[in-house]
Amino acid sequence: MGKKTILAVFNDPDETLYGAKHLISKGVKIREVYSPFPIHGIDKVLGVKPTRISTVAFFYGLTGTTLALLMIWYMNIKDWPMNIGGKPSFSLSQNLPAFVPVTFEVTVLIAAHLMNFTFLIRSRLFPGFKAMNPDPRSTDDKFVMEIVLDDNKLSEAELKSLVRETQAIEVNDSELKYKD
């Protein structure tokens, strides 16, 4: 059996941000906010830690650069050396300026694809994964705030009255459908 939750539905991103600030100032812990697009500043209000995505992107870029240089070396020096325009074909370092565009493009291609797969897996959006949003309207035009009763020290009635003080258009009961 899942944990009992309260879902607050909002019409506007500014109302959602105001509601989150108001509830957190009253000591309410908000588990998640679902929205059809990012709300600027909501992660600071909820206390979400910054991600390490930039570090991962850097290492994916290094992987792409390494693979590009290995590919160029193998194709143009090891496997099929050709004298084109008088360029020497026995050293990658002497030919490197000519291969900068190819190296850049392969780096971007590999890093972008790996970042895409990482995002899909990390966000559980990969094909076959079950959707985690508690209200399907959060992908269209509504903003849904999820508050788990077990995470808060207040009773259900107190939490609902605090949520009603915000500009929520609906306050619904639900159960948490996924594991932490």
C-alpha cells in the first residue's frame, strides 16, 4: 500500500511558486512539483540539490574527442594512408589542424547522444518505464504539487487548510505510486 498524499493543482506557474514558498514557510515539506514546463526558481524553493550533469557532459565530450581522434588516426594513418595535397600521412599531430572540424562534430554527436540516453534513463522516461506523474493534466496545462503526509508533522486536516490558503484550484487525496 502506498503512502497517503495530498495533491494541490494550480493553473499558473507563478501561483505554484507562491504556493510552494507559502507552504515551506509554514514548515510543510513538499515532495515534488509536476509541471508541463520548468518553473524558474522552484528548485531553490524546494531545496533541490544541483545536478552533476555538467560533469557528466564534460566526460562524454572527452569520450567523443578520444573516439574521433582514434577514428581519424585509424582511417587516415593506419588503415589507408593517402597522400592528399602533399599532407604527410605518417603522423596524426602533423595533420591535426585539418581534422579539427571532424573532431568537433564527432565530439558533439557522441556527447549529445550519450546525454540524451542519460537524461531518459535518469528521468525514467525511457520507453517501457511507467509514468510517475500523479495527475495526467500535469503534462498539459496544470501544475501539481505533491505533499506526502508521512513527511510532515501536521495532520491531514491542517495540511489541507494550509494548502487551501494558497491559490490552488483543487486539493485532492491520492496515494504515492512509486518508491523513493
